[in-house]
Amino acid sequence: MADRRRQRCAPAAALPLLGPAVAALLLAPGARAAWQVSPTVELRESWSDNVSLRRDGQKDSQFITSVTPGIAVTNQTPRLQLSAAYRLNVYEYSDGRVAGTDRMNSALNATAKAKVIDDLLFVDAQAGIAQQPVSAFGPVASGSEYSTNNKSEVRTYQVSPYLVHRFGATASAELRYAHDMVDSDDAGYGRSTSDTASLSLSSGPAFRTVGWGLNLRRQQLQDSIAPGTSSNTALASLRYVVTPTFSLTGTGGYDKFDYTGMGGSTQGASWSGGFAWNPSPRTSLQMSAGKRYYGNSYFLAATHRSRSTVWNIGYSDNVTTSRENFLLPSAVNTADMLNGLFRASYPDAAMRALVVEAYIRAWGLPRSLPDSVNYFSNRHILQRQLNASMAWRSARTTALVTLFRTRREALSLVQYDSSLLGSSQQNLNDNTSQTGGALMVDYRLNSRTSASLSANVAKTTSSKLGLGETNRQLRAMVSRSFQSNLSGSLEVRRNHGGLALEGSSYSENAVAASLSMKF
């Protein structure tokens, strides 16, 4: 893909995103204790035989020196739960910077939950900066952060105040407002904002046999490229308790979208029927089947946890946008998987979160396993997604596995993507599918040293243009903790994949060594 980035100073781009999170903090007067601030700096020396991830025959090998200062801030109090981490990557190239490489980029992941008034008013906030793939048909390689080929910086934030009220044992209600923004450095991907109001009512403990719920939601979306749209959904639900562990479930409602479609309906009634089974605190299964205005609709959520494993299988279908997926990423979160593994050893949730974070940092585990690519699009899409993941932990070994299959069908007009893809390729995202999986195994050699191996593969096809490609990556790493605040790693990496839009392929072989210090 061509490099469409609009260069800007990374620190300056990060500052506006912190405003909403800071506002949430100021609203919580009791959040003045338990602050933990952890500055870090990492020095990394890498060699790559294809620094810009170009097609075979156009490779450019270089040494890359990167310096990455960062800071992590946490606060865990009854009134405030905050977790924020920011990193700035600065790169220097042995033979000078070439096209398709970056001078600097940054990463931000911040979430906050504030209790403003006990049992009444709360505020959630989040902000993020990430380097995201522009297309599913191009290089998608973790570890090659210096390359800008098929990448663009995406910035997001969301602020959501909400009111909660309980009507004794009869019912509970939540009234929520959310404002969010998604922006990127790609001129073809619009800056968008949305405002969402929602109301949910649910039955309380007084309804032991038959439970009920009602959800109303309205969203206004403004986009700098596609026309503004709105959506309205209403959903009523019923639950009939057959036994203490088994319930029958049913829903009925109505969806109404006003995007400009390609001939099909954009609104209609919805219904579903299913069951929920919870045979033990370690196992749960929910399934349903029904209809929505776009056709058949299914849902599956199954989890099982043993002392040494965590299993998850899920399926869902819904009308969404790429911007919504950036706000609510679907990647398999390493911390969530490890949280289940450590539950038996650390029952307290706050303590368990600290242990999981320390474990991830100490052994250099990835924050998430590869998932389907959330490529750029300015259109509404119907997304059907199946995910399965497993985590296993023994005294010395941790293993994470994920499998996925995602199908996307564009629902709104193709013209909205012409500025992003060009007129000759604007149908690329009409109907796509992605199938793949990933494996990561970490083995602790001793109390200070671990070795890890990760592999992932993903196949992407576009049925409209008849294109398909497969991306593969293999990484091996050795990490060592020299002191409590000093660690290092040595990594070998191999990337290989297709460039379907160029009718070619690319590959990269890389070696990297790093030192990281916490202050």
C-alpha cells in the first residue's frame, strides 16, 4: 500500500486524547492516593533485510536504533481505577531513513473508571493511540513498528458518564451517555465522532423465576467523509429459570439504521430464542438463534476454567463500522486470559491484576494475540465473527492459542471508500473473509530467564475482486531479568506474506536485541 501518512509530532498528537481521561479523574475527589508512576526507557538495536516491508526485489536492509521512553500510571482506590501507559518510539537508521519507514511513533492505552457519587453517578473514560493496518491485503507484521507500509496511526477517545439506580429488589436502571472520537493519519479515512444515549432496565432479585430486561439505544454519528447517520435499537428480553443452573432466554425488538444502503432494508424487527447453562462457577454456556433485518442471527459464548487452563469460544453477528471496532477491539487480550489462570492462586481481583501485569512485563509476553485485521473502511458492515482461545499454565510454561474466522459484508455505498482505496479497488472490501490462528509458548528456564516462541498465520480473501493472500510470522525470543529494574531480550523474527494488490509477495528476516530499565 502507498504511504499516505500525514506526519505530525507524536507527543503533540497524544496530548488532546488525555483530556477526557483527566476530566474523569478530576470528578473523583477521593482519588488522591495509591498513585503509582513507573517511568521506563528501552534501547533496541535491530537489523532487518526488508526495513520497509517492500515487495521481493525491492528490499532495503538496515540497522535500526530505537529509543523508547515510556510511562505507566495506575491508581486503584474505591473511587478511581486508572491504568494508563504511554510509549514514544524514536528511530534512527544506519543508512538514512527510506520511504516506508517512520521517524517516530507512539502508543497509548488509558482507561479510567471513576465513582463520583456513591451508588448514583459514575464516569468511564478511555483513550488510545496505535499503529493500525490500513488494509487486510498488505503487510501485517508485529515487531516491525518502524515500517509504515500499510500502517497509519489511529487515535481514539471515549467519555461516558452514567447514572445507576436500584428500585429495591424490584429492578435496577442505568442511564448512560457516551461521546467518542476516532481519527487517523490516513487522508482517506474520515475523522468521526459519535454521541450515544442508552437506557437499560433489568429485573431485580424479587423476580426469581421469570426475569426481564429492556434496552433502548440511540446513536448519532458524524463523519468527515461519509454522510452523518443515526441508529436506533430497542430490545426486550425474558429469562425463565428452569433449574438453578439452566434458564431459557428470549428477546424481541426493532433495529433502525439510516445509512444509505445498496438496495437492501436498513431496518426491521428482531427476535431470538436460546438458553443459558451455568453448571458451576467455572463453566458457562449461552446460545441463541433468531432473526434480524439482515437475516439469520446467532450468538454463542462458552467459557470453562480449570486450575491450569482457560477456554473461550464465541460467535456473534452485528452491524458495525471499523471505527467502532477501533473503540472496542476484539483481539484476544493476554491479561484477560492470564487473569483466569491466576484466579485460584490470587482470589483478590486487585492483587491478581498486579500479578498479571508484572508477569506480562517480566517475561515479555504480547499484550494480545493476533486476530482478524480491522481494516480501514468508511462504510457500515455486517460482521460475523467466530473466536476460540485457550490459555494453559504450568510451573514453568505458559501457552496461549487463538483461532478466528471473520466475514465482513459491506452494507453502505461503495463510493465512501473511493478516497481510501481508489476507484479501481473501491470494491475490495465489499465481501471479505479472514481465517487464521496464533500460538505463543513461554518457557521459564530459571527465575530470571525465559524463552518464548510464537507463530501466527492468517488468510484473507476478497470474493468481489477474487483476491487472496496469506501472511505468516514466526518469532523466537529469549528474555532475561538482570536486576529488579533492568531486563533484556534477544529476538529472531521471520515475516512472509502476500501483496495481493501488487500481485507480489514480501518477506522479512530480522534480529533485535534490547535493554529495558524501570525507574
